[in-house]
Amino acid sequence: MMKKYLLATIPMMIGVLCLFIKGIIGDELLPDGTIVEKNFFLIPLSYLFFISGILTFLFMALFSTIKKPNIAKQ
């Protein structure tokens, strides 16, 4: 039962990993006061993974409730 939700949790875990890597690597402040963000692309990428994981989870939950046979109508 829970094995099918693994497909939804993997993108969310990758999103957390992207934010973690962004926090670990950090930014660099140049002498003139500008900030150099080496891995800024990880922030929107993590949002993309979060949203895809949530949408996958919602679709899988919706389809599993639709396909579930209704035993009470017998």
C-alpha cells in the first residue's frame, strides 16, 4: 500500500536535498558588496520538485479512491 506513494515522496525528498545543498554551499560576498550565489538554480528546482511530488501524491490518492471497490453496496 505505502509502496505506491514512494513515487510521490522521491521528488519531495529531492527538493529537500536541493535546499540542503544550497544552504551548505552558501553564497560569497565580494569586496565591492555584491553577492555571488553559485547555486541559485537549486531554489526554483527545489520548488519544482516539491510541486511535482505534491501533485503526484494528490493524483495517486485520487485515483486510488476512485478505483477502490465499494463493498457496502452489496
